[in-house]
Amino acid sequence: MSDDRLIVALDVPNALAGLEMAKTLGDSVSFYKIGLGMLTGGGLALANELKQEHGKRIFLDMKLFDIGATVEAAVRGLAQFDLDFLTVHGDPHVVRAAREGASNSDMKILAVTILTSLDRADLDASLIESGEIPDLVATRAGRAFEAGADGVIASPNEAAMIRALPEANGRLIVTPGVRPAGADKGDQKRIATPAAAIQAGADHIVVGRPIHLAANPRQAASAIVDELKSA
């Protein structure tokens, strides 16, 4: 059976491939992430079909960033689809606008702290202020919570630090960059196993390629669920 702490990233080319993968996974998965890469491949249509016709929970990973009025309008439009999670960048003005846009819905606004594919060299190249990544992530998380975020996106390496923040009480921590033991890291630089992420304080983990590229995706998902239940 499924465990909604596991969110499977449908990082596949289009909605047809996503629906086929969801059918393959069946009742082993109850929660799916649909990201920006599938937006032009029917991602919103897939989100609606999985939610309305198959009873799945949906995390729309758009990582919105713009002026406040634009973010608010975009979120208000997305909120009509009865989705569960939506990501925006963790800058306070973006979070406040998104929270306003979602105010008449149950959709949770999750703030991105620092992408799990980035390290300190990447931040330097982007002119991000100096400091250790965990400290920067915790600071951004705290400010996002103060601005009204329902939760944050952060790597498993920072989950415990965020969970310890007073502002994190009752808020969600969702961790990408999760890889079962022995899995290929891919483009992720700050990773942990499913059990370690949950033990560090994450409410949900996001796993994509280790499941949908597996020889037996359903078996791979079930193994992760078993690991979560034993964490």
C-alpha cells in the first residue's frame, strides 16, 4: 500500500507518459509531483486527471517568481484546480503574494529555499551572499514561514535545522534530493536516503528517477514505502 510521505516526481516527457507511469505504479503511490518540465507537455491536464479521476494528491512544482501582483494572479488561477501543494521561490514578497492568491483554497504554498542541485560554488557564481548553505537555507526558511508559507522545500541535509526553528512549528518540510542507498546521485549534490530524510524532520520526500527509471518502478516505490515505515 501507499504512504503519502512519498511523493513521486513524474519527470517524464509528457502527460501520456506520466499517466502510463501512474498506472504502472497503481496503489503503491498516492502522491505525485508535476514540475515545470512537463508544463508544455500537458502537465496541468495530467494533474487534473490524476486528482479528479484517480484520487491522487498533487504537488505542482512551478517555483514561481515574479512581482507580487503577477504571482498572486498566477496562484489564484492555479488554486481553482484543487491541487495540494504549489511551490514558489522563498523570497518574502513572493510568498506573501502566493499566500494571498491561495487564500480561498486548501492549496499549500511551499517556499523553495536553495535548490538541492546547487553548492557553494554555484551560489558564488550567482552572487548570493557568503555563508554556509545550511545557515542560508535556515534563514530563508524562517523568513518564508514569517511571510506565510505553509512549508518549505529543502534538502535532507537541512531538514533538522529547519525543524528546530520556532517558526517551523506546524509547517511542512518537503525534501527532494532523496536517493535510496546505492542509487545514482544524478544532478543532486545534497542528498540522503528516504529514512534519513524522515528522521531529520521531513514530512514528505520527493523521489523521481530512482523509481521511474527502475526496471520495476512499482517494486522500487514499494521498497521506499517499506523503508519509510521502518524509519
